[in-house]
Amino acid sequence: MPRTPRILIIDDEPLMRISISDALKEDGCSVTETDSGRAGVNLMKEAPYDIVITDLRLPDIDGIEILKSCKRLSQETMVILITAYGSVDTAVEAMKYGAYDYITKPFSMDELLLMVKRLIRVKDLEEENLMLKEQVEGRYNFSGIIGKSEKMKEIFDKVTTVAQTDSTILLLGESGTGKELIANAIHFNSNRKNEPFVKVSCAALPETLLEAELFGYEKGAFTGAVKQKKGRFELANKGTLFLDEIGELSPAIQVKLLRVLQEREYDRLGGTETLSADVRIVCATQRDLKKEVQKGAFREDLYYRLNVVPITLPPLRDRKGDVMLLANHFLKYFAAQHKKSIKGFSVDAMELLLKYPFPGNVRELENTLERAVVLGKGEEIHPWDLAEDINNLSDCLKVIENIRSYENLSKAIKDFERQYITKVLEETKGNKGLAAKLLGVSRKTLWEKCKLLEIMKDAAQ
């Protein structure tokens, strides 16, 4: 058995109860026993059991009532009824209320053990299938995050671990890799999930406005401050503050942020009262903060305060195994949103999506799929439905395949010249003078090239 099953036995006959208990313990089960139906129900309230084995007839309450109570407390617990009155009516009633099976006295212990083993195997398979389904679909209870690649699994594991702490998190990675989604996951899987989750884009606001937004201000603190305003730190009290693009902070605000991290306190602009900051901070940046520190653009002491738990999100080109998983997710979402009957991708479209590097990462893939769904007319996405940059990749791939077929540089150059000159002659409709001008060569050189490269005789004349 892959794990130790927890089994509760309820039977008022001591010999029967002890015999079943001893047999199950020898088989590796963890067994609790009682002679009372009510005591059995109370035990079920205290802790869950995998299996309950109960006699149908008991002095206080019968097995059917125990079965009903068990199902109210836990749908996952399976119940086996023991009865000396084995009739069709009793069996039908027991099954109607959710009994797994029943066994009639007298019975052999091997028969009961076989029934228990079969039930444990069923429960193990159900749990295994659920786990495999989560792994295949890449769902890890993180809203909006999809991925089954090893790199993403490592990130999910790290997020699960650090979410329960109050440590400062620094999210690193290119634009479009999902840093904000990870920040969401950290907050909503933390002990602060029922408290505020406040977001600030440090790149979207000028320095003076950003300072006021972060720390708040008092009435009259500056021109236009007609009333007191709470800052984001105050609004995020007891919750999480997400500072996106932290690398864009000015030196002055870096100093104030450092104070909050070190002393857990701050002042509103124009205020005299020092406020405490009970806030979990999650930051994100696409900049290399180490290099920014070396250049003097970012404070070294602040960097180390922020870099307590760094999490680097991989670009989409480094998690190719997730491309089609994400593509199918976006396809389903946008098809429903735009009321389209598109159900999948052509082979050529899939090949392009898998080979395209996606410099804009997941965000670019999402936009690509929305465009494809809007423009798509059949039941499949085709290369011509995809963005121009991706569709042009098809021609590039053909060129690469052609290059690989050449034996040496000389033959590659010769073939390119032949195709290029032929194309120009076609566009000029055989006008050699105009073609030579476009090619930047003399008419004589064009004639010699056509003869050497065996380009159509009429063009060479």
C-alpha cells in the first residue's frame, strides 16, 4: 500500500470487532474501534477516515444512520456495512445513501480483507488520477498561471513555499513573462490573502506623484493638496504591496523605501506623525539590478533588502513545452469571447508557434491568439491567421532549409544570384536595361550572368 489507510470499526460484538481490527492491522492499516454508533460518529467528527466498517444493527443507532452521518461529514469516506440480515431491500437502501458495499454474516476474514484492499486501491487510483490531471493541465491553484515545464514547476514550488512567509520577494524577468500573475499568486496563497492587495507601477508615475502615491500626504502639503490622502503603504496595511518596475525608482524615493524596509515606518508628505507599515512587499523588474547597482543607478543597500527571495521567470522561448498549452488556453478563451467555432491549429500553424521565439513572451502569444481568432474563418488557425512576424517565419524557415541543402558557399551564392536575377527580370517583364539598372550592373554583366547561371534564354538575349 502506498500509504497507511485509516479505518474505523463500529461493532458491539467484541470478538467480531477485535478479529477485524487485528486482521486489518496485520495488513498495514491504522485502525480505530468502538462498540457504539454515536461514539463512532463523534470519532468521525474529530478526524477523517478512509473507510468506516460498521454493523447494521447496533444498540443505539443503526448502520444506515451512521452512513448518513458519515456522508454529511466527508464524501470521501467509504462505508462498508456488516449485516446478518442480508436482503435485497437492505442492500438497495444502503447503496442509495452512498455505501460502498456490504457483507453478510457469517463471512470469512479473507473476503472482508479483499473488499477493503479493493476499496483502498480505488481511492489510491482516484487520487493518482487527480494528481496526474493537475500535472498535465499545469494547474497549481495560481490564478491565471499556466505551465507544466520543469522551470515553471520549480517556480510554482518556490511560490508555494514563500507565500506563507512575510519575506520580501523580488520577481525578475523580461516583460510579458507573468511577473504580476506570480505576485497575485503569492498574495492569494499567503496568510494575508483576506487583506488588501495593492499594486503600484513605479514606471507609470513621475517622481513627485509617485512619492505622494506611495506615502500619502496631508492637506496643504503642496499646491493642490486640498485634503489628506492615504498612500499605498497605508492602504495595503496588513496586506501585500506590489511594486512593479522597481528599477525605475528615483534615488530620493529609493531612500524612503529603504527606511520602510528597515524600520517598518514612514511619514506622509507634509505630516508630522510617523506611521507603521505592516505590509508584505513584492517587487518586480525587467532590469538587471546588479548592473544598475554597479552603475550607481540603484542603491546597493536597497538591492539587498529587496533581494531576500529572488524568483526569476523564464522567457517563453526557454519553456517551449508550454507554448501549445498556453496557445490552446488562449484559443479556447478568445473563441468563447468572440463566439467563434475555432477548435484547434493546423500542423503548419503549430510548427510556426513552436519555432517562433516570442520576444514579447506570454503577452505576445496572448495577443497573437486573439488576433488569430478574430481573423480566423474556419475551425482551425492557419499560418495566415497569425501575426505577420510569425507568418514571415515560414519563409525564413524555407530559406534555412535551402541553406542546409548547399554543399558549399559557392553553390549557395550561385543559386541566390539565379533566383534574384530571375525575379528582377520577371518584375521588369524582360526589360534587360531596366533590370541591369535595378541590379546595379551593366547590361553586359547581366548578359554574362544570365549565360553563366543558365537563366532563361530569352532573358539573356
